[in-house]
Amino acid sequence: MLEKVNSPEDLKKLNINQKTELAQDIREYILKIVSENGGHLASNLGVVELTIALHSVFNVPEDKIVWDVGHQTYVHKILTGRKEALKTLRKLDGIAGFPKIKESETDCFNTGHSSTSISLALGMARARDIQGKNNMVVAVIGDGALTGGMAIEALNDAGFSHSKMIVVLNDNEMSISKNVGGLNMFLSKLRTKKLYTKSNISAKKLILKIPVIGKPVVKIIQRLKRSIKQLIIPKMFFEDIGFTYLGPVDGHNIQELENILRLSEQVEGPVLVHVLTKKGKGYKIAEENPDKFHATSPFDVETGELKSKKKKDYSKVFGDKLVEIAKRNPQVVAITASMKDGTGLTEFQKEFPDRFFDIGIAEQHAVGLAAGMAKAGLIPVVPIYSSFYQRAYDQVIHDVAIQNLPVVLCVDRAGLVGADGETHQGLLDMAFFRLVPNLTIMAPKDFKELEDMLEFAIDLKKPVVIRYPRGGEERTFELNDEKYQTIQEGKAEILSEGNDITIVAIGKMVARAKNIQEKLLEDNIHAELINARFLKPLDEDIIINSISKTKKVVTIEDGTLIDGLATAVEECIIEKKLENINIKSYGYPDKYIPHGSVSELEKIYGLDEEKIYDDIKNLCLKEESL
């Protein structure tokens, strides 16, 4: 059946039985591709029937479907002419794992982060009204994303606006980790409301059969029951803020989904359609382990095991070290924004359940909560992915930094993350955090240094940012008790001495710089290698003394060149009034970096080891010839 469908028009020609068969074909197709390429599996398997129903009822691109986060759009891409292209999923120059307007006009907005779809859809609905158009606008949002403050703000505005739009609440009781909090409890009550509704209808029919007094009794009961309904059917929350609530409906029954979506089209004003789905539907291993298969590397379909064995990574090292520290320090607490497993906090939760707080997909609240805890005497540690810390920038400034509170802001997935593309690359954190007064910013060169930095940060009693990459260390630095320098505030580390050129690197790029320094030595080029350790405060003494000696400096960083290490070193050179300095900087340009493997992208943007080595070698040999 999949071979017959290349567009929504083809889909609309199918009957329900054919669509059911198509759903099975799509699941098998997605399973095959994700098992080979990696990607978001469980969320896509869970929305197969829902996506088929949406494209059966609505007409894209005239009608607009805004997918919250957008990692669940593989089915949408298959149905909108990208079936073959999906084989290149997440590969360099291939199809993206999220909606991209440059791929298809049926992708009406680029999405990648949570809780934005209702705001975006409302904006489109209001623009439609002003322009006198009559197309439908649909936001598809998960119950996990509904915990984000932006989603609640948008619901409030949309209900008040009376704009005609549909919010499809895809309720699978999961975000990445299992959902938590009051909204999840609220939705749990909604899931059980059918019993009340059925009994209510039966009672009404029975009363109406009573001669003479039947109808008046029903009217009296209807006037009284509204306040009682508040206690029995929580859907009144949506209706009281201005939405017409429809559902819950079985999210794996295409006929029921089409019926309720067509009904929602007839309603004036905003509608919320509550759809119940199962994450990982159709692949038993994913159904039983939806968090593991939210996003996955290539795996064996038969067993569910990853094709390449998972190695020790920075997130795991961070999590293990935090448990060790917390055993000694009862003031240490951990906060996650629904990313317990991804940020390495699984063991912390097991060891210290009363000191672990999963607050849902709400990064702003995570940092605000941490600030309140810190003010009251605790030491909160908050690991969040780099691209998601952008969402909590105001709280870092206003709630943490201004009051100089001891919150440890751990920036996971810093630098390139690769296949998830521009919405997830962690390239901006050094730049935007460097602008904030009172922040200390560090990046470790290896696992051992991350552990030491975490110890240092917790003892510092000030706000600290520690950024570290996805995955493992590029090389392990041997520990020599005589040479190893413990972490001291604002102090860099000289890893090798030399007179020919200064290399200043930070974070994961220190390992690359060390490899380059060793290769240059074979060419009789003696580079002085400095592990910056701190972006802020920068160790101006060590860096300036070295540059004054060599007159040539190279900076290497896994972040944007603007306002990162390169900018910091250049500002230092200008401030100290050094003249005739030859400086070359390696980092990422002022643009958004697309998806592809990390190694491919590094090569494209000139951060691979060979490119930097050749450049430095040529620079030094050129100066020698002069």
C-alpha cells in the first residue's frame, strides 16, 4: 500500500481498510530506516494513524499543520512526497529529522524545540483572519510539551482570542522521560472521563422517559451540574479558558480520528482535540522502552540492541561524580527538565530521590527553582542541553547571576551534536553566557577535568557554567602528579612549552590541539599549548606572556567565533596593547550549522585536525622563510 501513496491526494483516495494497511507499511518502513540511520523512533511510531487522519481531513499546504518539537514528522514527510528521501534521514545533505520549509511547502514552520506550536499556530490563524483567508490551522502538541510555560501562555491567549484553530493534544503520557507534575495528573483524569460521560447520557435518557416532569427535571439538573462537572470532568479547564474540548479519542483508530477532526472543523473558535496514543506503537521493544527509543543510534530490529556498543561519555561521568559529591555534601540537589537519562541523572535519582527534581519540559522554571533553592542554602546542579539553555537565559541573568547565587549550570551537548541539525547544535552557549556578569565559565579537556571542575564549582559558592560535549573524550590526558595543575579560579594550564607559536584551546578542542602540537614537533615547530580551562575569567597572564614571546597565536574552540574564546583572546591582545601579533582563530561562523555527522561538519567548517595542522605548519614555515 505504501507504494501507492506519494502525496496527500493519493492518501485521500484510500478507504479505511487500505489506510489501516498503509499504517502498518509505514511503521515497518520507519523501523527499517531508523534502525539503519538512527533517529527518533518511538514518537514517530506513535503518531502513524494520527498523521494519516490529519492528511486525510486537511489540505496542506493551504491548511497549516504545526508540529511541536517536530521530531515526530517522519510519517508526515512520507505522506508529503519525501518517502524515498527519508532513506537519507539525518545524513549530510539528506533529509532532516525535523520540519524544514526548504524541504517542502507542506512544512509550514521550522520547529525543533518544545512547547512552541500553539503560539506559532495562533500567529498564523490571526494572520489568516487579517488577510481574509479561510484555511485551517492545526497545532499538534504532546502532553509532555504542554508542561512548558510557553504552551500554557499560548493556550491562555488562544482561548481569549476566539480565533478558529485546532490544537491536537497527542497524549502518550511521555515526553522523553515519563511525564511528571500536575498537568500530567490532570490529563490522567481526562483519560478516565468516558465512564462519567456514558453514565451521564444513560441517566439523561432514563429521566426523559418520565411523563410530564421528565424534561423540566433534566433542565434543572443541567443548571446544577455545571459546578459539579468541575469536580468530575477536568476538561472544563480547557473550556473555561475558551476552547471547545473534544475527546478523548483513540489515537490509533483512523476512522474515529477522521470523524473527530472533521467535527472540529465545524466548530467556531479554538478547539482542543484530545488524542490518546501509545509511544512506540507497533514495535513491542519500543512500546516497553519508549524513553530508550525516543532517540536512538542505529540498532538491531530483532533485539533492539544498539549496533555499536555505547561507550562511557561525559554525561555518565558527570552523573557518577555528582552522586559521589552528593554523598559527602547533603546540600547538593539535582534538577532536570525531563531529561534524567540524557543528562546522566538516573543514578542520582535512585540514590537521592528526595534531592532529585524532575520538573518537566520547563527550562525556565528549572533555573528559577534552582535560584530559590540556592537562596535558601542549597547547592543546585542543573544539567540541560546547550540548545535548551537558550530558553532559560533570562532566569540565568535575572534570578541567578544578579544575586551571585551558587547554582551550577551544567551545559550538556555543548558544541556540535551533528544529526539533529541547527535547532540542536550547541554552538552559542559560550557567547551568550560570556555576556553575563558574575558567571564563571569552564570547559574540561577530558573526563578527569570534568570531575575536578564539578568539585571546584560546588565549592566555589558562586554561579558557574560547565560546558561539555556529547559523547566521549577525544583523548585521555595522562596524569603526572608533578605537572598536573589542580583547578584554580581563572587559571589556565600550560600543556607544552614552546617559542614558535601559541595555541590556546578550550574544552574538547584541547585534545585536538595536543595532537596537532605533537605533529608540529616532528616538523621541529615548538608550539606552546595552553588549555584555557576558563573562558571567564580568562587567564590573561599566562596567555599574554606566551603571545608576547611567540608573536603568533591560534585559538581553537567548539563554538561560535563571535564572543567565544577567539573574541576573548583578541580583546585581551588589544587591551594589553600588543602589536604585530599574527592571530588565526578556528571556530564556527556566524550562521546556523545544518545536520550531518560531527566529523563531516568539522571538515566543512575547517576544524578538522589535518586542516588546522597544515595551516599552522604553513604559517610557521612562511614566517621562517621571511
